[in-house]
Amino acid sequence: MNSLLKNIRIVCVRPLYGGNIGSICRAMRNTGLEQLTLVNPNPDLDQIELRKMAMRSLPVYEQRVVVNTLEEAVGDCGAVAMTSGVDGFYRGHSVSPRECAPDLLDLARSKPVAVVFGPEDKGMGLEELEQATHLLRIPSHPDYPSLNLSQAAMLCCHELYLASGEYEAPQEQTDPADHRQRERMFDCWRDSLTDIGFCPEEKMDHMMRGVRRILSRGTLTENDVKILMGIARQTSWAAKHPLAEPDSD
Amino acid sequence: MNSLLKNIRIVCVRPLYGGNIGSICRAMRNTGLEQLTLVNPNPDLDQIELRKMAMRSLPVYEQRVVVNTLEEAVGDCGAVAMTSGVDGFYRGHSVSPRECAPDLLDLARSKPVAVVFGPEDKGMGLEELEQATHLLRIPSHPDYPSLNLSQAAMLCCHELYLASGEYEAPQEQTDPADHRQRERMFDCWRDSLTDIGFCPEEKMDHMMRGVRRILSRGTLTENDVKILMGIARQTSWAAKHPLAEPDSD
């Protein structure tokens, strides 16, 4: 099956700054999105800034669609999500990108889904916001709630990408060690602490509980246990086979 | 209690571009963060770009700490999270900002916690990454996994802000309607559909199930129910009191 992300359309209404559009292109490629539509963009969009910020995502810009009105940009869309900014009538009805990303991806199964961003200076107008099926509000601090356009776009793209389930987290290179491997490793540590004379035998149980606590905070892999066991064994060996005679004084 | 976010320190190692630092300042203020430390920044950091991107967050930049080494930047930190980029030895041990944000905030109760970002061109060096207590990897698409520095910072700041629980989502302006209110509204709709002769009485049960389905997809508030009830009542009234005589033809 094709990725649902291919059916998500990022729509920028009356964008002013080329740097932001370039950053949005990069954010889109960082998150598997391809469709970019610009509604009535600033004719003097700074192309040098745009290219500088887009880096290797310039193909997204080159394949953009440019239209004159919001209606043209989203006419075929099954859902139209708009960022509502921080004030106004609709505020109480907005949802966060995280809350609504699964819904938008589900709707992208049948028709394109638009995520619409307003111009840098004023955001979307009320008449435009009225056309939204989903009003997005990005959680932000009340002292300075207004996000940069491309930052807002990145947060939305990132949520859609995570919700798509396409990201595969890198795996640990080896499996977790099993109980037997861990216990054998702790036995070696106990032996090595005895061999180096770290503490009297009657305090060893207490000391080993400390060592167990330190080494059990994360999941130990088979590789981890091999390293730890190797250190303990070599310590025991070295304690019995000094590399050099101690100084005579 | 003071916000734990005040104990989070954003550390930028050898940053090259003023625009990115300005964007990071804005992202920090958007998410309630204050501590910015720059390690050996480019002495020619573009101040015009920086101010343009920082907008009203310039105080974050003005209160920055500048040091020469990573050690100076994070020496007092109880945890040091670093973004590990996309390649290399440590990749298999990294966690996403979302996974580790609660842990970092918890650690910020006792000591400052650093979130460290490398330079734009090369990311952090291996010797630096070795000093991390947490390796962060931002989920991104394998076709173009490399994020812009300030976008990466925003995603991390945003996760910390959400995990802090300080964000209060805007509330619906009225409470959800109760069952009685909804049923009274549906009664009014049934009456009005009868009054306008929308469908024969024997099909009304079926039609009302459709109306219920359409109007029950989201939670109806008390205000919503008032609007819907008002429409139905006025419809019934209008059906019985035509505004004008129908045309004679």
C-alpha cells in the first residue's frame, strides 16, 4: 500500500518569506510528505533564502502547486485542518496536532487531506478558518505563544509522521541478556571484588547489592554482559598475576 | 513551586548560523525555557538574521552564557541529553525526545539538565557523544533524516513543555449538553421535519436516525444544543407563518 503521508497536502496561504518555505520543504522531506501548495504567495519570495533552508529538499518546492485561492488549494480535500493561531472565536474548539493526527491520516485513506498554515504576520482570517474541518492549536507557552511558521509546520508534520507508524526506531544490536547470563556475570564480579580485596567477606553481600543496583538500572544486553564479565575476569586474573613487581619501598 | 522547565538548559555546540540561534531562542520562549548556553559559537554569527528570527524572544539570547568547552557548559548538570544525529555507533542506544522528556524533567528536580545540539554541518563528535547520559534521536524519514538545527531544537523543547504538564488546553466555552437537553432538541427537529413536510411519517424514524448520526459525531455542548433547537423551532414557526404568499403559478 502507498503511504498515507503521500495524501497529506501542506498548504501555505500568502506566505511572505522564502526562508520559511524552504524550511517547510525540509520539514516535509524529514517526515515523508510531498504535496506542497502555495496560495497567492509573495511574488518576491526570497529564492536565495529558500534554497539555503531547503537544502536537499528542493524537489518538494519544485513540485509545488501555486493557486490564487484557498478554495482551489483544498477543493478536493476530505479534511481541511487549519492552524488557528492563539486568539479568537474558534480557540475553544481547537485540538492539538497530536490529538488529531490519527484522525487526519485515517481520512487520508479516501481523499487528500490539507493542513493549512496562514501568513507569517497575521495568521488565517476568520472567513478562512470557518472552512476548516479541524482547527489545530499547537500547545505553547502563554508568555509567547506565537510560533514561527516553519516551526509550526514541523510540529504538525512530525505528528503526522509519528502517527503514520512508518518510523522504525533503531534497535539494540543484541538481545537482552537472560537471567542466567546476568547471574553468571554478577558471580564473576563478586569473585573479582574478593580477588582485589575490595571489602571484607562479611560485607560482600551488602556491596554486591550496590553493584546489582547500579548495573540493573537499564536493560543489560548480551553484549553488555559480555563486556562486564570480561572486565571482572580480567580483574581477577590481573590480581593474581601482577604485571610488575611492586616497588620495594 | 518553580517550573522544572527553568532548570532545563539548551546547549548549542559550535553553532554557525545566527538565524538558527534566533529560531532556537523563539522556540525556547514558545515552550517556557530560559537557559541558553553557547559553546564556542561562530564569532561571525549573523546578528541581523538572529534578531529577525528571535522576534520577541531576544531576551533569551541576551541572557545567554558563552563558554569554550562542552565540559564548562554541562559540568553542573545532573543529566546531559545529546542529539545523536543519524549515523554512528550510538544509534542503537538512542531514545526519542518524547520517550525521554519525562525522565529529563524528573532529573531537573535536583540539578540542571542539559539538552545539547551539535553544529549545523557535522553534528556532535563521538568524543562528545560519549559524555551523554541520554542519547536523543528524533524520528525522521530515512530518505532525508537530517533536520535543521532549530527544528530539532523545537521538537525537543516542545516535548519537554508537553511533558511538564504546564500547558492548559483551551476549554470549550460551555459544558457538554446532557441527555435530556439532547433528546429535547431531537424532538424539536422531528417536529420541524414534520412541519416542513420533509418526509412521510412512516419514514420519519429512519430519517431521525440519520439526523442523530450526523449530529452525534462530536460532543454537543449546551450552546450547540441551543443553536440546533432554535433552528428547529424557527423552522416550525416559519412553516406555519409563511413570510410571503407563494407565487400564484
